[in-house]
Amino acid sequence: MSKEFKIGLITIIAGALLYYGFNFLRGSDLFSPSNRYYATYTNVSGLNVSNPVYFNGLPVGRVSGFKLVQAKGYIVVSIDIDETLEMGRDASATLANDGLFGGKAIVLNVGESAEKAQPGDTIASEMDGDMLSQFEPVADNLNSTITKLNELLDELNRTDIKGTVDTLKYAIGTITHKVNNLEIERVIKTTDSLLVSVRQRSKQLEGLITSSKMLVDSLNQVPLSETLVKVNESLDHVNKLLLAVQSEEGTVGKLLNNDSVYNNLNKLLVDLDELVIHFNNYPKDFMGPLGRKNKKLKGIPQEGK
């Protein structure tokens, strides 16, 4: 594919897109078949090419162009309508406001005639008024509301408002007085209870303070200096006793520090243990008749033999 062919193909595509876009902005849709009709208006302010055409709120077409007929003082507007929409000979196109910002649109009335309008026909045209006409219902409702409000104020003026207000003020004052009295009475009762409780606590504190004072007086009467002297003397005696026990001069010290005493006690315990064993094994040596006292004991060897 040569470079010239590519450039030519791109040019053709761009031209087709430009043509389609231009017609779309004018209100024509190449992919949606439509029929063109005409309508005449003396003033098309706010209506532009590609503005919508509605039928029962549904967009069914667009404005495609304008033509000024200066001699007769009107403007011919071309509108393209979806070909599936059938319109009678008595159909009409009303130029109406489209929003609050001055936009315009055409509203179709397909009519009731059995004879159908043909593409290229000029249909009847109507004007729906300017933007201010849309606010006429709102203004009428506002006037009605204001009138009713004035009537209500007149009724209030004829009523004894001052007497009603005075009665209401008296009732409020009475209620406030009652509430204040109740509050003061409740506060007084609460204060009395609090004072009684404080008195009781004060009596308890007085007894506690008296007991504490007596304890302090008793402690003050104790001869602490003499007691401390006696305690020190007792500690000295205890220290001397411990020193005597630790030295080897006293009997207790010898018992604690001399090994011979331990060895002798240990030997004595061993001999006692052997004697108990012998007694258990040969009780006749100890319980027999006197004639056998010089006989050799079975368990213990005799001296010299």
C-alpha cells in the first residue's frame, strides 16, 4: 500500500466525518431516516439549528435550518422529524421555552385528521409566549397565598389577642411561682437532712478525738528514759551470755567447741545401741537365774577369757 493511497484514504474518511458532523450540528442524522417539514414564525429568538423537536416530551427530531421571507415578515423553519411519526393535516408545531435560560424548542401536535401530512408540507405554527408567561401560574398562586395570609391577619386582629396574651402570662407566672415554691421547699428539706447528718458526724468525731487525746496522755505518762535504760541493760546481759557461750572456758562453751565431748557422746550412743541389740537377741543373759550370773554371756566376751 503506497503512501499516496494512505493519504487519499485518510482524506476521504476525514471529509465524511466532517460532512456527518456538520449535518449533525444542523439537526440531520444520517443514520436515522427522517422527513422534513416546515413551519413559519414571526419571531424565533432563542431557537437555533439542532434545537430539539418534542412529541409528548420525547425528542423526535431537530431544527435543521432557517429561511427569512422578508417581504411577508416571517421566518420559515425547517424541521426534520423521524419518519416513523405520522402526522395529520391538522398537525401543529408550537414554539415553546426549553428551560429557564432562554432556550427554545418545538413541540409537535400530530393532530387527529385521518389525512396524513406529506414530507415537505408546511404545518400550522403557534407561539407559547415568552419566558415570563411560564411564571404566571406561580404568580397567581403567590397572590392567592398572600390574600389568604391577609385574611388570617384580619381574623387575628379582630380577636382579643391582648386578653389571650395576658391570660397566658398569668398562667405562666402562676406555674413558675408554684415551681419555685416547690424547689425552695425541697432545698430546705435537703439542707435540714444535711445539717442533721453533719451534727451526728461531729459527735462521732468528738469521741474519736477524746480517745486519741487519752492515748497520747497515757503515752506521755510512761517513763520512756528509765525503760530505755533497762532495755539497754538487758541487751548487755544478753551480749555477755552470748560471749560466754562462744568462749571455751565455760561448760556450755566446752560442750559447743570441744570435739572430745562430741566423740564421747557419740561412743556412748554406739554402746547403748549395741546393748539394746544384745538385749533383743539374748534376753536370758539379763533375765536368767542367779547361778548363771558368772557364766559367759553369749553375746559379750568376758574379760580375761
